[in-house]
Amino acid sequence: MEGSRRRNWLKSIDYIKKSKVFLLPMLEVSLYHQGGNDGVNHIIDVSFVQMGFPQIVIVFDNIDYIPLKEDTHRLAMCSHYVDSEYGDDNREIAMFFDVPKEYKKDFELFVQGKYSQFSDKYKALLVKSYGVKREEGLSPKTLLPNVNIYDAIHPTDELKKLMAKQLSTSNHRIDWRDIKEVLDPPNIELEEYKLIEELINE
């Protein structure tokens, strides 16, 4: 059987999705599997659904790997779990979870890219997940400052000043005080959950 078409699609787009790092911690569930001996992470993707009650969607490889099966079983016991569905010719399993009520506002802020406005409770959860280390240097691709989760939720004036300097041109100077966020908002079109058939036929 050929590999995951969703994973191949993710590799083909010039975009790094933000849902996994920002939304997965909301479920407050530890995943034990670390991939098989091949080193592959069996979480293919994390997305969200906005229609009706917002949901977080985790897509796993549908394979016979005991640690992964234990993870999906424990996730199905989670109080926020809604349903599962198989897709990509049975290669993947998508698990749907309601966004926890206490993080509903944080979810809405995430969708808008207002990371620095997250609640103190959610910021603490993200810090617990990713730590307090800040990035350094400039991205060789964009020439903008490198930014990580901690930078995004706790942006410093120094980081904003550096970003303003890099974004300013001889014709247009950007005031660092006008920079509210240091990380681009999520691309909703790419972050929202879709069936693989929808993704590859667009």
C-alpha cells in the first residue's frame, strides 16, 4: 500500500501548519508513542473545524502499532472526544474533539493570530509544553527574526523593534509600536480539516 496522501500533500505546500503546536496542548493529553523503529511520527496532521461547535482534529496513521493504538484508545476516553472516521482508503484515522470550554476564547484568538492575547492559563499550558527559551537570529528565507511559541505569546519590545527594522524600507518606515503580533496568523484555508480527496482535487 502506498503512503499517506495527506502527508505527501503537507510536504508539497510551502506552509508550516500551526494547529499542531498551538491546539494539541488544549486537550491536555500526553501521547506516548514516539513513532516506530522507522522514526516516523504517526500523527499525520492536526487541524480544526469551525462550523458549529469548534473541534480539534488529529489525523493518525491507521496502522497496527501497539503504542499508537494505546494512544488512540486513551484519546477516545478523553472527555472532549466526539467521533472518529477513517479516510484515505483506510490509511488514516481522524479523531474529532470539542475545543474545551475553558479554551474557547483562546481558540478564537488563535484563528485570528492574536497569540499574545491568549489567557494566562493557556499561556502557562503552552510554556509547560514548549518551555521558555527564545529564538535568536534571522531566518535566511524571510530575513525576519526567528520566532518560536514563547516569542509569539510573550513578544518583547526588542523583538518588535528588530521586526520593524527588517520590515522597513527606504520609502516606508514601520513603527515597532504598530506591531501587535510577531508570528503570522494561521492560513485558515490550509489549517481547516478537509478530506484528503478535497485537498488533492483543489
